[in-house]
Amino acid sequence: MKSFDSKQLRWILLGLLSLATIVFIAVALLGLSMLSGKSQKMVDLKLQGSAAQNQLTGLGLAKKEIKQYGYFKTVAKDVIPNDKNQATAVLQLNQFASEAGFGLQAITFPTSTLGITSAAGTAAGAGNAQTASPSAILSQAKPVTGIAGLYSVQLTITPQTDQDLPADQQVTYDKLLDFLNRIENNQRTAQITQVIAKPLYNSDGSFRCLDFTLMINIFIKP
């Protein structure tokens, strides 16, 4: 058996050590490569899972909206009149004001076709509304988003504020609130969009009445 001196033995050990180092580095690189691949697959799976969850969430919201709009359509079918002529709405608004304890000066639509400007209100309002043509009303109406076949028409309402009106016919805050409650609780669906109110005073500085401008949307199914 051949013997090695110390110098040869040292070189052999250095060679084995170098070989072991190379093998270790190769194994480490291979392991890191495999780990990176597994990590990328995990990320891809998480992204796919997140996308699937978002799709399920979107589907759930879509079903909820369908159900919600389905309810609205049912309500619209049951409570909103199937007509083009809004004389009834004008009459009801004048009736609500009368029941609240004051009269209306004007109920105006987006155009002058359906406007009323007489102090009497109810009779003149009904006449003006009845003479409006269906095409004119449709030209004033705007489609309601999400509900096919349903339109809204904007009305602007102002009260009588003449100084010679009896005290019991003057508008007060309580009467205005009563009027608004009657509109909101009316079977004929209406949406109050804006209320602007300001007090009017007598020459001596005492409170006389309340003046207001009320904007509402009424709904029709032509």
C-alpha cells in the first residue's frame, strides 16, 4: 500500500474539501431554485383564490342588486299609477296643503305646460294638468336608473304668502312639517329633493308667516 507524506495528504484533504464545498453549493442552489418555484406557485394559487373570492363577492352583490331592483319594480308596479296625466298629483298636493292649513301659490313643472299660477290652486291646477299632452309630460320626465319604464317629473311648489290672508291661512313651521309628512306618507310615491324656507315679518318686526320653495319628484309609468 502506497503511503502519503504529509504534503500529499494535505493536498488530498484540500481537494476533498473543495469537492464537498462545490457539492454543498450545488445542492443549496438547487434547493433555493425549488423553493422559489414552490413559492411562486403558492403566490399564484393565492392570487387565483383572491380572484375567485372577488368573483363570488361580485356575484353576491349582483344577486343582491337584482333582488333589490326586483323589489323596487314590485313597489313601482303596485303603488305608482300607470298614467301620463298628473292632474291627480296636482290635486293631491293642493289637498295636502289645505289639510295642513294653508294654500299653494304655484305648482310648476320643468316647463310651463303643466304649471299653475293662480291663487286658487286646486281648480286651476287640475285644469292646467289635464290639458297637458302625454308627449309634453314625457318630454319633462326623466328615466329612473335601474327601473325600466319608470320616469320621474320634478315639481316646484310655493305657498300663498299674501299679507291680507287670514292668520289661520298663513304658513308656519308646524304647518310646513305637516305638509311634508303628508307628501312622504302618500300612497302616490314622491321624493322630496329640496326645501328652502325663510320667515317673513310684518312692518313692526313681528313674525307673519313662512315662505318656502319645495322641490319634489313624482313618478309615472307611461
